[in-house]
Amino acid sequence: MELKLVAPFIGKSLVFRLFNADNEVFGFLDGELLVDKKTEGDPSFQEDSARELSTGFHRLVVGGVNWGGPAHYRWSIILDGVVRDEVDLRQGASPNGLSYYVAYSILTP
């Protein structure tokens, strides 16, 4: 499993833009499900999950799950209209289960 560490971001308007989820990408914002997309065959698409954030500290946790064979996860984190992070990860034959994980910290003034 790969773990990515990211510096905290500042912003009020969050867009999680998902492009590939082979086999599954999930995201939780402050413990509530934001996105859960499952696909096979690595199709490309664009799906946005948007939220206006209240004042305070927020945590976005995103994971990629593989069901066997190659995996491909691709998304962008957009805050206040600015891309703050982009992930485009291809993995060869990774084991079944959670194969990628990142936790984003967002401060909203």
C-alpha cells in the first residue's frame, strides 16, 4: 500500500474531481461519505463532488481499492477554483484491497 503525505490547504469551496477509479476510489470528508466510485476496465470520465466548507478544520480521506490486476486512480483536489493536488497513479498487479491512501487537511478561515 502507498501512503501520500500532503501539507495542509486553506479554502472554503472544495471540489473533488474524479477521472479514473479502477477498481474503486472512495473519499470521506469529516467522516461522511463524499464519493464512492467503482469501475472495471479503466474507463475515463469526469465526476465532481463539491462542498462548501464551514469555518474550521476539515479532513478529507481518499483511498484506492484494487480487486486484482492493474489499478488506476486519477483525481484532482480543487479549493476555491485552484487545483491544489493531482493524483494519477497506475499500479501493476497490486494485491486485492486498499492499495493507495491519502489524507488531506483543509483549514477554512
